[in-house]
Amino acid sequence: MTLTAENKNARIEFKTTQEIKSMLQEAAASLGMDLSSFLVSTASQRAKELLRNERMLVLAEEEWNRMQKALQGERKAPEALKELMALEDFDE
């Protein structure tokens, strides 16, 4: 996604030490980027990674097999559900 001046409408400000700022500027320059672009790019990549990991459920093979078996097994509707579905006007 390429950002243009038109859609850059949010500002982030923070303070750091001169040492950290210099290091970040050096890293940005090594990639041919300005500091702001480097910080936004790096932070965005890390944020996507964190969110992806937070939203992903990883199961061991045994757990996966157990879950698949539970999902594919025959299920019977509980009595309360049967009673609810038997009510007059249920399907209207």
C-alpha cells in the first residue's frame, strides 16, 4: 500500500534518546528511507505480525484430530432446542 500526502492524516509523536534516534536514522538510511517512512514501515510490519499471531490458533496434530472428530460426529439437538423449535410461530 502506497501512502500519499492525501491519505496521511494521522500524526504520531514520541520522545526517545538521541542515541536511539541516531541508530534509527542510520538504519533508515541504510535502506534508503527517511526516518518517518522507516518507523512507519517497521512498526506496521511488526504490528501485522503480532496481530496475526494473536488471532491464529495452532493445534498439535492430536488436538486437531480430536477437534475434527468432534465436528464430524453425529450431534443430537438438546431437548431445550427441540422444544424451542416446536413452538408455534417458530419459523415465521
